[in-house]
Amino acid sequence: MLIHPQFDPVAIHLGPLAIRWYGLMYLVGFILFLLVGRLRVRQPSIAAQGWKAQDLDDMLFYGVLGVIFGGRLGYVIFYKLSFYLANPLDIFKVWEGGMSFHGGFLGVLVAMWLFTRRRGHSLLEGTDLIAPMIPLGLAAGRLGNFINGELWGRVTSPDSRFAMLFPQAAAEDAQWMFAHPQAMADHALAMVFAQFHGLPRYPSQLFEFALEGVALFLLLWFFARRARPVGAVSGMFLVGYGVFRFLAEFTREPDAFLGLLSFGLSMGQWLSLPMIVAGVIMLVWSYRRGQVASAA
């Protein structure tokens, strides 16, 4: 059983200025977006659509706005709507945390619609372009979650090869212990809690790093290397992310204020299911339509 390394959340101190690891991970994500994008626009099917490296900087600007506004509004609407309706000014307290990938995804769609409209491209041409450029940024974000010791996983057996203690979860560990007395006896978790004042959990941030980040990038990069019908790469992104996020959520601790919802699924899983369905429909539609990107 491992113990979370307890990294200092501040990466660099510059006098009164503190640069945090999580902020650096956002910066790393944006840099990776541009680097992968420069390779992407060299691919024949993308170059044939008229995309150039110069488009990437403006695209990133639009995307950042979509991530920030969409991510925040998505968290407000999907996760804590009643709280923010009662406390509307708290919506602007972004420094207290609270971002949603699914909201950020919708925000990026709106941003890409505005961007592609100005550049004379269709929305699907734009989303096909950026789909393989996104996962490594997601991976950087999940690495930031792990460094901060946040968004930890569900309680598991101390014998699990993935078991890890998160000292930041001590309060939730105590609540879990009293709420699950039978599980405490079955897995000898009481002895672990008495010794370490915490419970073994999955490092779900690393699972999401591997699935939503690395695996999704490899899937999309190799899929998009060949000319595909317009919309196919976007559809594959929806299916790939939805499936990987759905699976990773089985190891991730659900938000305490929500818990598990219908059929024992988390909010993240319920939000991922429409992505999978929409992705499958888009893949079928794009191949039946048969418009290959290189011919656009």
C-alpha cells in the first residue's frame, strides 16, 4: 500500500507570487495543444481543408474561453444548481474550485462554432481537427489533480496493488468507516485506519490520466492519420472519452454532495452516456454520408 507523496501544491515561489502546479498543468495542456496541432495541420487530409498553423493560436484563445466559461457553468448547472441559485454571487468565486469537463466540452463546442464560422469552415471540420489535440491536455489536468491530492478514488482493499492513502481524505475516510461497518470488518480496514488514520483508495486521477489522456490520444491520433469522413474523428472522440470516463468513474469517489445516482452510477457516468450515444450516431452518420475529409 502506497501513501500519496504530499507534493507542495506551489511549484514556484517568486517573492509574493506563488505559481501552483495545477496552474502549470493548464499551461502544459495549452502548449501540448499547440504542439500536437502543428503536427496535425501537416497531415494531408487537414491541409487539404485549408487549415494552417497560424489558425491554432486564435483557436486556442477561443478554446480557453470556452473551457473557462463552459467548465464553470457546467459545474454550476450539473452539480450544485440549488446551491448557486441560493448563492448566485458564489458563481464568480472560481478560486474556490468547481469546474466540469462536460460543461467545458459544451463551452468549447460553442467557441469552435464561432471560430469556424469566422474562418469559413464547418463546425465538424473544426472539431475533427482539434479532437486529437485535446487528450494530452486532459492528461496534464489529471496529473495536476494527483499532485494536489484531490479527486481521489473510492475505498479499496489494502491488499490491492493500486491501494494508496490520501491524507487529504482523512475526514471523508472517517465518515466512510462509520457508514460501512461490514466492509471495515471484511477488509481489515479498521486496522489500517487505526495505524494510518486513513483508508486505502484508488488513485483514480492516474487511471483517468492513463485512459482519458494517454489512451484516448493514441486512439484518436492513429484513427485520424487516415482521411476520414467529416465528423468521424469527432464521433470517435465522443465514444472514446465517454467510454474511458465511464470506466474510470467506477474507481473515482463520487462528489459527497451528490453521491451515486440512479442505478448506482455517478453524475460523471450519467453525463458520459449521452456522449457515447451521440458519438456512435455521429460515426454511423458520417460514414453513411461518405464525405471523406481529404475531398473537402
